[in-house]
Amino acid sequence: MPTEHATDETINRASALIRAGDLVAFPTETVYGLGADATSDQAVAKVFAAKNRPDFNPLIIHISDIATAGTFAVVSDKATALASAFWPGPLTIIMAKKRDSQISELATAGLDTIAIRCPDHPVALALLKKCGRPIVAPSANRSGHVSPTHAPHVAEDLGDKPALIIDGGPTSIGLESTVITLVPFPKILRPGAISQTEIENIIGRLNAPTGSKSTKTGKIISPGQLASHYAPEAAIRLNANHTKPGEALLAFGPAPIDHEGPMINLSPDGNLDEAAANLFASLRSLDKSGCESIAVMPIPDEGMGEAINDRLKRAAAPRNI
């Protein structure tokens, strides 16, 4: 599969490929996405097949500006306020889907809601504007595996399934977007770089706790909610205060525990933003060391630490899905 650095020519070619129904991997500020025309059933089906993703797991629709959201969704006052505050940026907003929406039913998993975001990355925005179509862009990796934050990660997982991989360097945030549903009431479904406090500063207090499924149906209504997700091949052991034989160590902070084997410190200074940006690449690197499991030191459950711990808990969950 061709991997090319982001240039005007590359973006023009990527746009033509997407409009023709092909898959293109490209960087966003969160992780690399596997892009396809969101209005094409055939193109969206290719995404599910390439990732081996279950078809009940909906996709996020990426757009280039706030105005475009109204083409596919019923944009409430709260949605407008959140989009105005955080788009472009790492916030996905779930809204009621318009009946005449041109978005593929496969992309929304047949739900009456739609997940939309506007990414804050020059390559992603340039591609969206050049393409002139909404793009589904789940993480460009095998379903359930560690998300890609560098272009080579995409090639490792998907081989020649994308027609083109645009290399825009490492992603700046390194964790997927915060997801909030506004239907029927505001609720954070997946933590990310945009915190609950920041959201509440815009639309008021959220009374519902963070959760992953519809309170009425129990169905998954947003990407990134499978119990087992973001997982390397090695097992994950959380909140470790020592290591066992055959383990690698994912450390955090200025005082890592004693360990003689493979080790990566997410942030020697204890910076949670740095740790988030390094998380997925570090898991991939330690996984290649041949370790049986990866011991993970405790991560403070505050700020970006909440999102980091969400991903780690899913990576450590039983892999029966």
C-alpha cells in the first residue's frame, strides 16, 4: 500500500480515491482514521470489512464545518453551543438523525441518531474540504486492537487494505475524541480530551453519569464502547506496584517501580497530556518485545487520566468479543 507524506497533490489524490469508493487512511489530532465516503453503502461496507469491525458498532461522521452538520442531523441549541466552542476539535456530538439524511445506514448502524465531529488537523480538514463529502473515519486499525497514532501503525494493522495512507506524523492528542450524546439528554459516552467540566461550562451540569450504552435499549450507540477494545496481543495488568517474570512495564511518573525488562515511561514528569499522546504507541512497542503481559503503573484518574484509564480498562478486559 502506498504511504505518502501530506502534500496538496496527495490530498487531491486521496479525495479522488474516496469519491471513487476507496479507503484512505489519514491523520487527525486524535488518532489515524480509515476514511471512506459516508454516503456510500459500498464504501462504508469496505471499512467494516477492512477492520473486521462488528456492524452493530456505529461510525463517526467527519465534516469540515459546523454548518454541514445540519445537512444530516437535527442540530439543537446545545449542539450548536458545543460545536461553536469545541469544533474543530476532539469532541463527537451524537444528535438525532434527519429522516432524509444521505448518510449510509451502515454508518449509523441503523440507529435514529448520528455521531458527528469536525477534526482539528490540517490534513483532515483539507481532505474533507477537497472531497466535498462527509467521511466516516474510525481508527485505522484492526477492530479491538491498539489505535494507530503514527502512519506505520496503519500499515502494520491493515496492510494494503487502504488505497493510500497519508503520513502526517504522530498525532498530537493520541486518544480518540470525547463522545457526548444529546439524545434524549446530555451524557458523556466516552471520555477524551474535552472534559466534563469544559462541556458543563457550555451547556450546564450533566445529571447523567458517564456510560457506554443506551439506558432504554442496552444497545451500543457510539463508537469505542465495546467492553474489550484498544488491546495489544499481550495481556494487560493494571495498577501494578511490582512486575512479574515475563512482564514488560508501562510506567508513569518520576519514580517508576523497579524493573529489569522492557519498559516505557509514558511521562517521566507525570504529565497526563504527554502520557495520553504516548499511550497507544507505547503499548504497541512493548507488545513487540515478546512479553507475556504488560504491567501498568497507576494513572491518576483526573483530567486526561480519566480517558487514559478508560482505554486501559478496555484493553485489560476479557477478550471474548
